[in-house]
Amino acid sequence: MKKLSVLVSLITDNNDFQLEQAAAAQTASAQLGVDLQIIYAGNDAVQQTQQILSFIQDPVKRPDAILAEPVGTGMAQIARAAVGSRIGWAIVNSDVDYLAEMRRDAKVPVFSLLSDHEAIGKIQGQQIGAILGETGCVLYIEGPAVRDVAKIRTKGMLSTKPAAVDVKTLRGDWTQKSGHHAMQSWLSLSTSRQLHIGLVASQNDDMAMGARRAFEDIEKLEDRDTWLRLPITGCDGVPRAGQEWVRQKRLAATVVCPPLTGRALELMVSALKTGSLPPERTLAAPSSYPSLEELRKAGTNKANT
């Protein structure tokens, strides 16, 4: 019997969470006996659509299913082209509004699996309160505005951070390089010394570490030490990256978001083999690392010393 073939399209290979997504897909494909191909879009939405279209339109390369984590929008036209060619379609880690309509007539599985991004933001807002207290100023590094992920995480964070904590926003593209550039640019402003920043929070661990690298690059030793004493938090919590950086005390905290591609692959293969349809939308729950209780305890101990 011919093996099922699945294409996984990811955002970039320059991001620890994306590499964890790839590893999860590879592990699941080995267990399921699936022919897997992983491609990376280089953070370019146009390139991603062209890459996927080349697989859909080529009878030799055409897979049985596609799992896509979009760089930009949800790729509705690409989804329709895939489903029209009887290729299963799953959106990973992004909310899209076309699935219900597409599922009504689709002859193949169509579904989404995503992290609960509002819950991720809410945990980060709670971490801000646990570390900083009820007042202060946070420098917040967001992901690209083109994706709902960044907007939803920000919404969640703003809903739980202490009301008297001010938030100043920078923009990155999920990579360490972008976090480094955003922070360097901000440090060059005269206002950067006037805001009395108490914490740096980033929407992923890579941008958080990029920001830390910008602090490490400050030439004046006294200033460098001052900035490096600031707590920095991130999201994703990959065991060998974000969680390890917390253990090394390079980050103060992270939000653990489990990789999704392995579970998405399991759902897709089961659906293709049995004809059953997975739920239209499945959310994966995040968690704080360390726990919020540990962060609050550490904050209380620090305030009392």
C-alpha cells in the first residue's frame, strides 16, 4: 500500500519554535509511516504561497495533505486550490475564517490546530504582574502585525497585566535578529533612558534573546550591567531553548506553547485513513514556566530584601 505523503510548510528555519515544530512532525511521521517533506518560507508570505502552489500543481510532487503555518494571512485561495485537488488541508497556529464553508463540500479533511494565543497573552500579562508588581513600565516586543497571532497575544496580555503598568511596544518578526535590531534602534533614542523600563516582555523567546543580545552589546559597562539586570520574558518555551534560557537565568520566564505539527499530522492521517473529520478548530493550552506561583514568590522575596 502506498504511503501517505504530507507537506509541512513552516515560517522560517531561523526560529527555535519553528524547528521544534519540524522535529515534532518528523517524530510523528516516523511513528505513522508517512512520507514527510518540510519546507520553510523564509518569513516571506509570497514565497510561501508559491512554494505550496508548486506542490499542488505538480502531479509528481502533489501530496495527500498539507499542513501550513502561515507567514501572513490564512491563504484561503491556496487552501481552495489544495482542497479542489483533493489534498487534505490543515492550518497550524493561525485562526482563519474560511474553514466552516470549505468543510461543507470538501472531500478531504480540512481543519485547524492552534495554540490558544489569547491564553498565552493572558499568562504573559500575569507574569508581568508577578515580576514587576502593580506599577511600572514594560517594553513589549510584538510579532509581525500582518498575523492575528501577535494581535491576539497583545489583547490577552493587556487584559491581565496590572492596570497601572504602562506598555511601550516594539516590533519584530519572530527572529533573534529582529529582536536585536528593534532593541538596538530603541536604545539609540534619547527617550529610552527616560522611561524607567522595569521589564522587557517579548511575544517569543527568540526576540527576547535578541533584545538581551542588544543589551550585551552596550559598550559602557555600567549601562550594560544596568540593562542586563532587567528581567526579560518570552513565549514558546521550547525545552532546549526558552526553558533552558530560564534555567540559565538569561530569561526570567517564558510561556510554554506545545508544538502542534505532530498532533496535526496525527489528526490528518487518522482522518485520511478512516474518513472521519477532525474538529474544525482545536486549541492547545499554554502554561507558565516557571509557574506563576513561583514567580510571585520570587518577586515577594526580592521586594523584602
